Amino acid sequence: MDGMWKHDGKCLRGAVIGLVAGVVALLARRMGRLESWEGPTWTWWARFFSPRGTLSPKVKLIMQYQAVSSTAQNVLIAVAVFCSLAAAGQPSTAGDTAVGSGVWQGASVRWTAHPANPVLSPGPLGAWDEHIRERMWVIYDGGRFHGWYGGWKGKYDKRTPNLVHLGYATSEDGVRWTKHPNNPVFAQRWVEDVCVVKLGDTYYLYGEDETENKTVIHLLTSTDGVQWTARGNVLEKTAGSDWEGGWVGTPLVWKEPNQWCMLYEGGPPGDVGLATSADGVHWQKSSDNPVLRRAAKDAWDGNVVGPSSILLRNGRYYLFYIAGGAQFRDGLATSTDLVHWSRYPGNPLIGDMSAVFVEAPGTYMLYCRQNPSGAATTLYLSSAEGGAQAQENQPTFYQDKMNLLVWLDAAGRRHAVKSPEDWRQRREHILANMQFVMGPLSASDQ
């Protein structure tokens, strides 16, 4: 995961090499050795730019900007182009699968905070839930909204046994919630960051037990969502693992036709793993783990990543994931196989965290937890009818925004910028993105 920006001043090295290359090209041009800026392409195998353990990218310097007459501008272009190619392998996108903007039409990426926020607040001082911990998991079933959440009182201390208990609330509209009068509905074991699956008449609740900072994932079952029975641990750390040797948590579980699937967080510090099961109790971890890693350390999702919720549209998964450091927020990623993921280029998606996606009649909902820890639950809305269609007018987004020498076609395929026509395509995408963010630009600004 260590990228070129972190290794021994290699970005500076790239800038120096790019500068020298640009000067050499300019001198050759002045001496008549180059007939056109559009002709030459210099290529290096830049292993010293590559993250450890990855293939070395080809770094190209292409002089094809005839309209630029200033010597200084030509040299700066040489530096910028060279560095942008080297930066294409930086870890914020390394390992991500390239996709076109059309894939994001399967999930709404525009969310509006509900004016009634927060929709579920902690209890009064001294109550069992004077603080709310991690996700409130919400499902829409039988014409009502059902939500389960973790609550605790006093200091959050993992040395305190059985600190976080399970609460239950219901709502007719997803906005006004009523807590169950017998809360907490389960207090026999630490349970937080819950995920609930209803299959037939049985509720399966997966949650964390963080006692003594030895976090494991355990299972509760119920037939009414109120009375719960403990079924024991279902997923624990892998001893000696280089990525989950300390703990596992943040379970995200769902049932597919032929198997159960779970995305979970392993650490320290925190990456996403995949496990599958035939019965929801006995789980097998994927040999491809971790399937979603932290990005570059200076990125918004560079310290820790964990799964929040997921949806499936037209054979493609969309994962809302929590990430951050001093401040946690939620982003979006997509995959067709749960192993190879591509992050949404507009991340972070939501300023709050632990987003739980709910599809209700006519509406998409995201239930999130406010920063900091222990705060209330908030709600974001997006139109279910217009969610996908609204994305059709969005411009083509690029995961590697620094790389100006590729462009994406409508199917998301990458093409090298080798001609004026290729550059025209890339320039149009840059301009469309600018106007998408800033609004229409005048002709002089374009």
C-alpha cells in the first residue's frame, strides 16, 4: 500500500527527470532535431515509482502541444505529464478496477439530509443508551421500519465486560421512531455494530463483542426481533495474519440464492475481508482477502476501511463503506464479484458514517451515525424513482484524475492519449467535470 508519494522523495525524483527530459526535448526542437511536437514519445520502465509488490507502470513523456509557445510552459507540461503518469500507480487507486461512469447509475449518489435529523437520539443521562454505538440496522418489513442499535452508558471502556447492549425501535414512516418499552432487548453479551437478516420467520443478528479489545463476530437469532437467543461466535481473527491478526468486526451479512455472504473488517488497522457460508453459522474466509484495502495514507480513506451496507443492482454490488481517521465518513465502491472493487470517484459520499441503505416505497434511505462516537442517528434521502435516471447526466469520472494521458469511452474502457482527437475526448471530460461541480462556464473560461 505504500505508494510513490511516500518513498524517499520519488515524486521529486520524477519531477527532476521530467524537467530534464523536457529541457532535452526543447533543445532538440530548437536544433531542428524534432520536426513536430506530435511525433516523439519517450518511455521508461519506472520501477522506482511503483508501490512495492506491484507491476511497474510505463511512464511516457509525450510532446504534442503545438499551441503552447512559451518555453517555460513547455517545460512545465513535460514535468506535469511525466508526474501524472507516475502517479497513476499511487495506492489511492491501486488495485481498483477501472469502470465507466455508467455503472454508478445503479446506485444513487446524491443524498439530502432529512430536516427532522436526528431521527433517533441517545437516551437521557444515566439511561442504558445515553450513548449510541455504531450502526443502527434498519429493515423495511410488513409496512413498517424496524431498527436495532447498540447503546451504552458511562465511559466507553473495552475493559468493562458486557458494556454495549441491544436496543430495538420501530417507525411507521422511517422518520419518527419509538423505542421498545423493554429495551435493552438483549443484555446478556456485548453487542454493537449490528447487521440483521430476516430469512423466513427468523431474524439473524450479527454483531461485535469488543471485550478486552479482542473483537469477534457473534450471532443472535429471534422469531420476533425482540426476544433473542445467543448462538456463539461465528467469525474470529486468524492468528498470525498480516492483516487481521488482532480482531474481526463490522459484519455485513446477506443471503444469496446458493450461499450466505459476509464482508467484515479485519485489523489492525482495518481492511475489508470476504467470507461465505452454507448456513450462516459456519464461515469460510476468502483466499483473496483483504478484498478492499485502505487507500494512500493521505487519502480520506487511508487509515481504515470497513463495510457499512450493500445493495445488488443488475448483477453489480454497491458497497457503502466507512473510512477515515480523525473523522469517519462513508464512501461508495462497486464490484461484480465481491473481490475486485472500484471506488466512486466522488467519495466521500456522506459526511456521517456507518450508512445503512434501506429501500422503501418510492424512497431510498441511508441511516447514518453522527460524529463523534456516541451521537445520534441521522437520515438521508434519495428518490427511488429518479435515483438511477439522475445519474445519466453525470460526466465521465476518472479514478486516476492525475493521469491526463488516458481517456475512458462510454463502456469504461481505457485508451491512451496518442492523438489530438484522443486529447479532445479527455479535455471534454475534464470540462464536463468542472461544469458539473462549478456550473456552466463561459466560452472564455473554457
